[in-house]
Amino acid sequence: MRKRPLCWLVALLAFVHTGQVCAAKSDEGAAPERKIMVMLRLPPAHLRSGPGYAGGYGEDASRGGRLRIAGRIARQHGLALLDNWPMPALGIECFIMTVPSAGSVDQAVAEIEKDPAVAWSEPVALYNGMATSNEPDDPLFAVQPGAKQWPLAQLQRSLTGRNVTVAVIDSGIDTRQPDLAGQILLARNFAPGANASENHGTAVAGVIAARANNHVGIAGVAPDARILALRACVQKRDDTVCDSFSLAKAIQFAIERKAPVINLSLSGPPGKLLSVLLRKGIDNGAAVVAAYDGQTPDGGFPASLSGVIAVSDKTATGRSASIFYAPGQDIPAPQPGGRWTLVNGSSFSAAHVSGLMALLRQQRRTGAPLVGALAGGGRIDICATFGATACQAQARTN
């Protein structure tokens, strides 16, 4: 117990020099369900981050003060301070703390929110990529379902997503995969551990923007779009898992980079921090596309958030009038290591729609909505969405 004050002094000194929180190694691997996020307000005049911001504090003179406040809160509630990340778009800094196994996470959040220095607090939540498992006999079909359902070949004669950036917030993307080489504008890792090339993120990025006319693999819906590869999720065997802190850091980065399209092929519980961040992005003009979870009554979050474009791989859903449908079964997609396979799930339906949104942005129809067969959803009407050129192309394919 006598060593505790010294640890906090060392932490404070390290923070002043590096802008990072040091944490005991025994706490770094704490289960996500025992972690909470504590939001402290940033003084707007002291923190100015440019488009290249991906961590660090610049010359923020109050950073030591915020760490002292976070340290005080942790000590008062018997918590361990693990990590921190400034989010200037929201005027807050997020601190991660671990609740001991004997304590209640919900009670810790409720008690901490009484502190006048705290904007709000919430548990760290987990999110999953919306892919379903399959083991296809053939790694690639000759005809992509999206190209069969939509007149992509004709549409891409004039619209390819050129000069449009799509932020893919997902697991790691293989930037050397033949279908993605040269398609990645920038890659950042916001997830725990070293960056990695992983299946889910690589497949999602490929559906959106795989290279066309390169004699291998597939062609993305928007083959000339460029990908912001923001790793916020980790592949665990056949599953893709993210937590709300990693997602928040990646979303913050996408907003600061002014990405016109943000793809979230994942689903989980609603959270205030993610909701506020996504609302900020939508208000700034970004099209946020998310995978719909048919196993939950509201479709899961962030698909359930107002203003988010929710996409399903099935036409029959509980909220079919407000959910868009896009191909999501037997989708050829790139995999790490120069491979291709078939993937299933609304993760890849969302990726198709993010590609369409990139085409719309190239068409300079920033506020133009997708048009579906139903009010605010259903099968996407390419003709009504893209106008006369697409109508002629669609007529030739019907």
C-alpha cells in the first residue's frame, strides 16, 4: 500500500513528458466488461488537433491537471487508471479505468457521474462484426451478387468513387492483398496489440473498393475510392470483436479526417459516447453505414441510431420499412495473404452500400439519399438513386 503514491507520481511524470497514462501490467489485460470510460471536459482553447491527429496532446497545458483529476477519481473509487484519449471533436478526454472484480461496474459508473469534474461515464461495451461462418467449396464465383442485382458495370463507366474516402472501422486490413494494393489511403491501429491483417476488415474493404481491371479477384462497388483503414476490432478465431473505447478513437479520427463515408460493419449495445460521436459525424455531413442485426429487436447499435443507414442481408426484417437491403450471401471477397473466399452476413451488405454512397459522393450529390422500394428502406432502386444514366443502365440489365 505504501508504494501506491509513488506509482501515481511516476505516472504523472510520465504523462507530462509523453502524454500517456502508465498502468500496472496486471490491469492491462483486464476483461473489457470490467472497464469503464470516464469523460473529462477539455478546455477548447488549449487543444487544437489537425487532420493528421492520431494521438498525443500537442501543447495542452492542462493535460497534467486532467490526469490528476482522473487519478483522484480512480483512487476515491478504488479503480485502476489504464488509458486515455482526447476527443476534441466532442470537447472531452476519455479515461479508461478498471473496476475490481469485487465491485459493481454499474455502481461505479453511477458514483463517478456524481463528480462535478466528470461529463459522463459509461461501461466499455463489446461489438461484433456481422458476418456468418461458412466454408465454401469454391473460393470465388464468376459473377458477384452485387453486379447481378445492380448494373454496376454500366454505372462504373462514369462513377467509380474517384477522390472519395471511405473510413472502414473494422479489424485489420491486408494492405498488400492484390485487390487492395494501392487502395489504402492511410492505416491506423486503435485496437489493443500490434496491427494485423485480418479476415473481416480485409473482406469489407474489398467489397467497397477492390481494384478493377487488375486480372485478379473482384471489383469493388467503388473501385477508385480510397480506404481509411482504421483498425478498432480484433479477430478472435472466427469472430471479430471490438470495444467501445477502440471504436470511439477510430470514429474520432474519421471525423477529424472529414471522411465522407464511414462504414461500421458491426453491432452491439448502444452507448452515449459512440452515439454523440456518430451524431457529430452525421451533422458534419458524413454518411454513416452500419450492419443490421436481425437477432435483436431494434437491429442493434449503431444501426438503430437515427440518421445511420442501416443495411441488412435479408429482405424480411422487423423494421423492413426503414432498413435497406443489399447483397450479403455468397459474396466473393479478398482475404489476407493473397486469397479470396465467399463471405456471408450483413457486414458485407453494409459494405455494398458504403460503396454506393461513395459513388453518390463522386456524383456530388452530398445530401442525396438512397432510394428504396419502401419508405426509407427496402431494395435499393439504383435508377431512382443515381438518376437518368443509371436508369438507362438498369434498363439494359433487366
